[in-house]
Amino acid sequence: MSNLSKIAIEPEEIVNFLKSKMSLKEVYQQILYQKIIAHVAKEKAIIVTSEEIQTEADRQRREKRLEKATDTLAWLSDLLVSPDDWEIGIYNYLLAKKLAEALFGEEVKRFFMENRLGFEQAILYQIIVSTEKLAQELYYQIEEGEISFADAAYHYDINNNRRYKCGYEGTVYRWSMQPDIAAIVFNTKPKQLIGPIKTEQGYHLFKVEDLIPAELTSQRYEEILNNMFQQWLVAELDYLLHST
């Protein structure tokens, strides 16, 4: 066992520590979420088999490159977790996953189709400056090749973080952008300069490196499913708290 486990800590000390770190409410909520999951899963006769637990345990071991049983035990010991604790954690994880699928699996595809446009993505660069005159000057300089978009962002953008990244915003969802800006960005061919566009932040110049069409990948399916499940848990907990 880890040497940390040899130092006695009373349960009350743990609770008081969580309180002092303003973390007790979060832990309390997670425990209540687990109770809700267990209750509803039982109502729906959802079970997790020992074979499923073993499969998930093997997956985690491969992920962490724990080739030998002794490696796994050492890893668990370092985390102050017993094999039984680990198994319970895997059980809870799989139970939540199965319940999410049972509750919302059929709704994910419909939600995606109804909100398909919002899942379009753009690999985006952006510059924001404080005046229209500067934005216009930069636009023409970039168009004429007198300065690159990256250099313009590095020297003139009002945001230090974006300056250091030379205007690179990364891969951005349509839904995360202002509707009027999104309409322009996603209707412009890649590599073209866009702007200036005025907002409360300032005057924007955009360059779209590429547009990524919306697709219901397995990763996006999981993201939508988990979001639906988390919203459901919050609503269930809220109902539980206000009905007792």
C-alpha cells in the first residue's frame, strides 16, 4: 500500500477539508447523482455483468499499459484504491453509460439532424482590433501581401492570448459563434479574407482555413448523449431536492 495510507485520517477531517475548499457540495451532488442512476437503472432492470466489468478493466489496463497484475495492484495502491473499490467504480461507470443509452440513445440522431447546421465546424483564424480604420488598413495589407494574417494578428490583435497564437482560434463550432458572423464565415470559401465586421468586442477580420461538414461520428454521438444525460441528472436532482 502507498505510504500515505499509513497516516490515519478521520472521515470528519475529510468532510471538513472539502468544506474548507468549497468542494463538499460538488461531491455531495455526485453522490446523489449516483443514487439517482442506481434507482432508475433498477426500475428499468438494467444490469452490469461481471464479464462487462472485466472487459472494461482490461481496457483501462491496456490504456495505462499495466501489463502485469502486479503493475495494476501497484497503480491502485498508489491511488489508495483497493481492487474492490476499482470494481465498484467500473460498475458505476458502466451502469451510468447503459442508463444514458437506454434513456436517450434513440434521441441523439434526431437531435443531431434537427441541429445539424450547429455542428458544422470551421478551422478559424481571427484578428480583433479597436478601430475600423486599422481593420481596413490591415485588410488591404493582407490582401496585397504586404503582411501575413499571422503577423498582423501578432502585432495588432487586442487579445494577448490570440496574438501569441497568431490569430489561431482552432476548430470552432457554428453554434459557438454569433449567428450573423457564423452566416458569413460558413458561406465563404476557405482561404478568403473576411471583414471587417463590427461587434461589441471591436472590428474583426477572419480567415477560414477549412470548413468541416457536420457528421454524427461516434465521438460526437457520445458528446450529445452525455450532455443529454447530464441535463437529465440535474433536472432529476432538482426535482428530488424540491419534492422532499
